[in-house]
Amino acid sequence: MAREFKMPDVGEGLTEAEILKWYVQPGDTVTDGQVVCEVETAKAAVELPIPYDGVVRELIFPEGTTVDVGQAIISVDVAGEEPAAPAPAAAEPVAAEEPEEAPTGRQPVLVGYGVAESSTKRRARKGDTAAPAANGTAAQVVVEQRPLAKPPVRKLAKDLGVDLATVIPSNPDGIITREDVHAAVELAAPAAAPEVPAQAPAPVPAAPASAAPVSYDTVRETRIPVKGVRKATAAAMVGSAFTAPHVTEFVTVDVTRTMKLVEELKGDKDMQGLRVNPLLLIAKALLVAIKRNPAVNASWDEAAQEIVQKHYVNLGIAAATPRGLIVPNIKDAHAMALPELAASLGELVATARDGKTSPAAMQGGTVTITNVGVFGVDTGTPILNPGESAILAVGAIKLQPWVHKGKVKPRQVTTLALSFDHRLVDGELGSKVLADVAAILEQPKRLITWG
């Protein structure tokens, strides 16, 4: 018997995911727990395991397709179960295979998962049969090829009155884009006849096979769809920038002693095999500063009109990945000793680079560090992550002339920038936090006396 595996909600409240890669093909044998595909949500790339044994019958959607949560994505003939007997022509085979289907048309889903409200219909599968139509040509319904397009593009075409079957895709993969739809509208415009009744629309001439979108130069411009992690990041940054009143303060500090401590720790037996770098000590300095100024570790609850004070620190570390900027966080970083913090930081960075960061690792952050210094940048004015009240930007550490003990000497110097939500962090509190971080990095022995 064929069973369908539906797109689960791999995060909290996500409604769709894009299929990045299939690891199986029709005819392959799969086992319970085997990863069959990789999908990208608005938060991360996630591998999906299948929950039963069997043989793959069909991959319902190709790679690159965005699928709603709750939609079937793969059909599997379950091992050890006989296929259902063919039903009479007038019967509905779906009812025999899926008795749990509700009469309202709502798709059943795995327990614990939600379904995005959508009018999207499951496309016909190769092995499906259909009830006879009034004219007795039901077989034609099954073999029709559905144009490839993502849900937003389908909605655009519907709003503009464009039949996707008449649109010529410009991409080699055959997927219709927004530009293709707009191009179809422009091509059809000269043929439109306003006086013709809706019951008898004028025929639209077919577009030439070589037609390409005329809205932009395909030779000198490349358009990249905004989706997945990048789309979620953009929405979050816009929401944060226009919700929380940002204030940014700066301080330039001599970190020569911190750099010497980094070299000493690399040879410490307790730190062997761990990633030891300036970011580790900067993270520890921020944790100590938060301990001394706990009011900065909070969030603003607009609905309840309350400030939520956090008695824990989930320390976010901004990481640049091929799919865009993500901010996984180290849970309960405030309770970690330096070796444990180093191990967690190393694991976080390695997982992010491999593109394996889970959605859970990017939820619940309370404060963030972004290290722009790795790109040779002196500093910046970082935007808060939604739900957080502070973010620390670390600039490049450079050898500069500096007055030290009354004399100008070459010293290792960097600039720190702290952005904070001015609704709950005033100038005094923000200044104290930034000054404490700078003081610790200038004299790292304060990690012992203050921590």
C-alpha cells in the first residue's frame, strides 16, 4: 500500500519549506529513520527522515519547489503490505487508501504538526486514477502536465488573470518566475480587446519560444529570489529596526593583554583541543558585564506592556553562511566555565559552517555578539535581533600607536559598538555594560575579580 510522507513543521509555526535536495529516487528502498531529503525553512536547512520502511514510488515535488506544511512530498510503497485492489471506475481510490481524509477537504497531518491554511491542491501522481468526467475523458485529467511555479508566483498569475499553461519559463529548469508572468502580461496586452465580452475572450497569441522577461537585462543583471534564511533575516531586521528605538555607543580599547592571554590559553592543558581566540574572551567579558548589569538582559513585551527580565543568558553569535546570516545561540552561557564556553562556541561555529544549525539553536536568544572584525572592518552599528535588548559588535584588532604608561607605543587596539533598545536600556545602563566589557579586555584579570 502506498503511504505519503507529508512536509512537517520543522520549526515553531513555520508554514512552508523549500526542497533543496532529494537523497532518494523512485525505486529506492528506504528504512525507518533514513534521511530522504534536505529542506530549507525560513530559519535553517534541515534533513527529513522518513518514519517507515518501504520502496519509493514517487517524489511528488522536484528540487527547488516550496511546499506548504502538511502537503505530501513523497509516496512510498510500505514494505510488507499488499497494494490496494483496483477500485471500480466510479469509485474514489483515495477514500479507500486514506479513510482519515475529512469531508471538509482539510488534509490530515502527522500528530503534532500544523498545516498552513492554503487552497493548494496536491498535483496528480503518475499512478493515480480519477473518476470519469461528464464527457468520459477522465484519463486526460491525469496526464496533464502542471506548470512548475511557486505558490507566490501562482497567486500573482491568478491576480493578473494569467494562465500559467501559456507562460514560457525563462529558467532552464522550467520553473516559472514572477518576471515570466509579468512578461506574459506585457506580451498579451496588445492583443487585449476591452470591448470583447468576458464569455468570449480574444485569443492570446503564443509567445515565441525564445521569449525572455523584458523587465530587466538578462545579460548584465542577475535576479536572485529572496527566500529561506535570507528572507527571514530581512523581515526580522526590518521589524526590529522600525520597532525598537536603537542607540549605539562606541569605545576604543587596548586589548594587548587580552591577546597575550589568548596565546597563553592555547598552551594551557585544560584548553587543549578547544578553539581559543579573542572572540572567546570577548564573549566571557560580555557575560561578566551582564552579571554586573543584569537589567540589560531583558526584552520588551509590547502586548503586555511589560519588561521581561531574563535570569539566564542565551548568547547569540552571528554567523555568515552561504544561505545568509544566522544567529544561533549558546544556551545558558552564563553558567559555563571558560573551557565549556570554548567547546560550545567551537561547536556552534562548525555546525553553522556545515549548514546544519537546527531551528531550535536559533530560538530564545537574549543577547548577541557580531564579529565584523574578521572582515577587516573597524566597527559598525548592528541591528538588534527581535526579542533582544542588546547586541555587541567587535571590530578588527589592529596594531596602532597608543599612549601606554605615558609613552606612545604600538598596541593591539579594537573598537567595540553596543546597540541597545532605548525603551528599556537607558544611556547609563548601556554605557556601564560597554565600559565593563572594555575594562575586562584591557585588564583580563578582572575576569577573576569580577566574574
